[in-house]
Amino acid sequence: MARKASGGGGRASRSLEVYLTILVAAAVSLLNLFDVVDAELVATATLGILALIALDLLQNSQQVQRVGDALRELNAHAGSRSGPRERLIGPTDGTGRPVLDRATDIRLIGVTLNRTIRSNLAELEQRLAAGALVRVAILDPDGAAVREAARRNGVPEDAAVFEHRLRPTIDALRYLATCARPPGRLEVRLLSFVPAFGMTLVDPDSADSSGTVDIYSHHPTGRELVLHLRPGQDPDLHRHFRAEFDRIWHSGRPAPVGPGRIPPSGPAPPGQQAGRSDRCAGPGKGKAEAPPVRQPAESVTGG
């Protein structure tokens, strides 16, 4: 209120100055018109009025400059930080995903994670070989959640599609289990329910943490809405979904990892033996050869 009152008083003062200048100018003009005063006095008064006008114009120019500076600063600030929707809602084409190449703590939740594991297999391999912790939660392939996932996607008669999509994920996890070097490890939980979203969370305890949340569509060909998680942009949102991960993780059934220990979806990839595979990425090695995972004949939402 005080600032408003001060601003109002300033405007009133400026208006009074303008009115007085007009009044003095009119008075001088009348005095000069009727020769009431000599010309020298009129010239002096005129110069004084012109000085007042010049001062007023200078003040106006300074105000305009300050307004321009404020607008440029606001524009620069807006350019450096996108609006609320752009900061939270990302593209659905796979761009803008968290970078895994230096991650030490990677957490993944999804229905099958078929697409996520397949597209990040090399990075997960390298991080496990470098000692990272990777936690993965997917549907239990032997539980009722697979049928529920099909029903929620509008294809209740095609539960086998989700079973097929889980097979290459499990093959890849069995393979990745051989790539970890202490203190790195792969932990897997099997869910008896369908999560409402998929999540990738990288280094959640770090100030540079990043993540994405895929809000699943209830349509086989629907595109998921993607939310970006960064503690510096929206700490409450980041904190909420980090807690959601913990709740989902603790409600899952631990699945001991390693060849033959995760529920098998078929024979292990050729050359994969108990212990660490020679094909895994590691220091001084080139890009590892990916395991021959089988691809499902059909792709649906929920990976």
C-alpha cells in the first residue's frame, strides 16, 4: 500500500509540475502580449519555461529507458527458463531423455520397459561395468498384472502381447546381470499391479538429478505424456516422484538376478555363462555386442 501511495503521489506531483509550467507559460505570453513587462524579462521567463520543459522531457526519456531495460531483462529471463508447461511437459519422440553416460544410480519403472531397456542397453552395460547401481521394476510375467495391463490398454483379449514384450526385457536383464562390477549391481523387482506411469530417474540424490515420467495412455497406439523431473526446476515434483518410486519398489517382489535366476523367458543368449560375460563393456573395451533379444511381433503402449 505504501508503494502504491508513493507511486500515486509521484504521478500527482508530476501532473502539478506540468500544470504550473503551462500556467506560467500562459501568463508570460499574456504579459508580453499587452506589454506589461519589458522584453528582457519575458525572454528570461521563456528560457526558464524551456528549461523546465527540457527537464521534463529528460525525466520522461529516463523513465522510458528504465522500462526498456526492465523489459529486456524480463525477456532474457524468460528466454533462459521456459514456461511452466514447457519445463514440465516434454516431447514424446524420445528426445530430452536423461543422459546415462555418467550415472551412478539409475532407477527404471515400467510395464515391460521393452523399448527403454533395448534403446539404452549399451549405456546400462557400461554403467554396470563402471560400478553403478541399476534398479528395474517391471510386471511379473507370471502374475495377473499382465492381463490387467492388456485390459487397461483396451485389448483385454491380447494379454499375450505383453507377455511377449516382457520376454526380450527379461533376456536383456539376465544378460546385464553378468556385466556388473562391484560395487555396481543390478536389482530387479516384479510387480503384481500395473503402475500408472513409467519412470526413468537418474542420480536422485544429486543436485544434477534428472528424470522423466511417462503417463501411460489407455489406448494401444496412444502416445504418452512425458514429464521432466529436475530438482532445480520443480523440487516438489521431483520429490513426489522419487517417493513414488520408493513406494512402488518396496511393493515389488525381489527377483534374484543372474542367468537362470530371473524367471526364464527362454534359453539364455548364446555365450552367456554364469558370472561376468566377456562381451560386457568395460575399461579398455570397445562397444559391447548386444545380446540377441527376440522382438515381439507387435508393439503397444506401456513400455
